[in-house]
Amino acid sequence: MKTSFLKIFTVVALIAFTGCKDKAKEAETTSTEEAAIAEATAIAYAVNSDQSMIEWKGFKPTGSHNGTISIKEGKLELNDGAIESGNFTIDMNSIVVADIPVEDEGNAKLTGHLKNADFFNVEAFPTASFEVTGIATADGKTMLSGNLTIKEKTNNISFPVTTEVNDNVVTLKSETFSIDRSKWNVEYGSKSFFDNLGDKFINDDMEMKVTVTAEKI
């Protein structure tokens, strides 16, 4: 009996360890900072909304859901191929659920729930925003920092990115990272706000991957 128990414990521990290892690293989150200001010599690029988006993934005990959110407008300013300043607006009405077929009733149900007042409250807060505050190198990676505002709550986050300039187009791509949604007062199903949820909770950590394509103005 003891041997069987140890085997079961080892399997459970291995599964838990593997699940944790697969989760994206949380972006460093701090208080709001001053927006970065580009030099006069910087080149400005306007965000192409058709080619810019945020991929998201949320987790719960029984699985996960994923999808996209559109970036509707914005600007990046670069000097010698490096980002000096920038900002973009996120269209919260554009939330798409990708892992449930569109024709499935569950797709509309989840999309509506994410837009409801108990989650992102899109009617009251139709946009979110990101404003560049700085860029630095850490552990061989380029780290982009900026003020992320959701539901009028702002925190500064830092996450790894790559930037590619090709002719008159600049493409910024982040690695997959996570944010703690409770820090932006997204409360639904969060253990940070509610007790006695049992296995009905939704994880606070939400994965994101940002792609911004912008064209020279």
C-alpha cells in the first residue's frame, strides 16, 4: 500500500510540475511610470490594425480557452532601428474566442461573458491601452516596458520583444508572457477577490503574445 501511494504521489507531483513549467513567465509588474519621449530624429510608424493583435489564453482547473484581441490604432517611434517611444489602443469589443467553433453556442456564450460587466466590462471600458515607458536589455533579451491600462487601472509591465525593420515597415513581436488579471481589477472567478470558489475558480494569470506591425508615416 505504501509503495502504491508513493507511485501515485510521484505521478501527481510530476503532472503538477509539468503544468507549472509550461506556463509563461509573468511580466514584471510595477507602478505607473512616465511615458518615453523620442528624440526629434526618430522615425514615426503608424500601426496597421489589420496586422496587429494580441493573442490571449486563460486557464481554469478543467482546461483553458484562447483567442485574439485587435489593436485598433497607435504609433511607434524608432531611432536606428530601436524603439524609443510609442503607444497603441486595444479594441476590447474585438475579443475573439478561437478554441470553440464559431457556430457552437459556447463560443457566443464565452465571448459575451468576457465582455460582460463581471469580466472586462466592455460597454463601460471599450478600449485598453499600452504606452511605452522604456526599453532595456536583460539576460540577452530586449525588454519592453510600458503602462498597460485595462478598466482604467494602470500598471507598468515589462516583457521580452524582438523588433524587425524591413523597408518602411516595422514589426514588433513579444514572447508569450502572462499578467495577473487581478491587478487590473478583473475579478470574476478570482481567488484574489472571492473565497469558497472550490474548483469553480479561473486562474488569475492570463497569457498574452503581442504582435504590432506599423508602417512609416
